[in-house]
Amino acid sequence: MKTLSVLTAAAALFGGVQLFHGGAGQSAADEVTPSTSFRLVANGDEGDCAVTRGAAINDDLLLLTVAPNCRRLLPGIERAKFWREEQDGTVAFSADGIDPIVTFSVADGDGYESYAPALPLLSLATTDSPDQSGN
């Protein structure tokens, strides 16, 4: 009788784990979708524009859409078509997938700050979070 109780408890535990993981071996935390919509801001709010990260081409290269009005923040950035993510977390926008127009490092919080070119200083922050009020 004791063996039956142990087997029932083990089956319930296993079933609960499978239910939580969807039976696929992945946890719900592993399925978080990365942000795709960003706000590009120049020099502490002197101007802003929209940037959208698109589909992946390979492991570190994704398609990119930069709004035409981003040109007023950094002339030439509107030509960027690719988002390249490096192992160290840096991100580069380029027209050809190789030569960067602007390069960002991970900033404090949820975003990036440009370091090349040195000026203008640009920040890139997600806009598609559920709560954008900062709370």
C-alpha cells in the first residue's frame, strides 16, 4: 500500500512538471520573446525616432527597419538594414550586414547606448514592454 502511494505521488509530480513545461522540455521562462520595437533618442531627448528589429537571418544578424526621420539624429542611419549582435552584447546597425553605421553597448536598464561614432550620443530603448510608465 505504501508503494502505491509513492508511485501515485511520483506520477502526479511528473505530470505537474510536464504540464508546466508544456511537455516540450522547455520552461515558460525560456519562451520570452525579445523586444522588437525601439525608440532611438539623440543627446538626452533632442529628438527621437522608431527602430524595429526584424526576422533573424542567422544567429547574430537580423533585419532592421529604421524610420526615415532617424536621419535628423544621425545622417546615414536611415540606410541601415541589418542589426548585428556580437557575443559581448554590442549591437551594430549596418547597410550591408558588415560595416557599422553606429555601434551600441548594453546600457544600464533595458537598452543600449552608442559609442561609435562618438557623437551624437544615441540611446536605444525598448518600446514594446507591457508597462512603459517605468513602474
